[in-house]
Amino acid sequence: MPDEEGHPDVAEMELGAVLSALADPLRRRVVRELAAGPDGEARTCSSFALPVGKATVTHHFRVLREAGLVRQVDRGNSRMATLRRADLEQRFPGLLALLVAEG
């Protein structure tokens, strides 16, 4: 069962949900940028400069969070997103390498 913020446990991460989240090019871009950065890097949603409105950015990060691709933490008046690198490698080995190679 997902935690109170909507992050699924590693065992609950479903391939269909992950692939559906990654089907969108903007969400794939977010994951690629996080994967290319240092492990544990936390970034605000606005730091990705997605070419969409605030409500759409919120939607994209909710999809990424609920699929288990990112962990979001509230920090003051913003939310920080971190790639769940170790969890993804454990559940879907090689997926992040494919995404980084695509970019």
C-alpha cells in the first residue's frame, strides 16, 4: 500500500504504471535529468522548466510519484523530487540506463 504521500513500496511498483508514466516525453525528460545527476539529488519541480502550466506540472509529478519513479518531499513552500534510483534498479534492473542512453 502506498505511504501517506502516495509513494508505492518497491514490491508494489508495477511495470505497466512505470511504462505508462514514462510514455510521456516530459515525464521521461524529468527522469532522465534526475538519472543523469548525482545520486540523491533533490530538485524542485519548477527547476525542470517544463513548457506547461503549473497544474500540468503538478499532474506530471503526481504520475511519476504514484508510479514509484520519484519521491517527493515538502520543503517549505515547494516540493523536492528525488529519483528512486536504488528502488528502480532493484525492481527493474537496467531501466534507468536505457532512459539515459535514449537522451
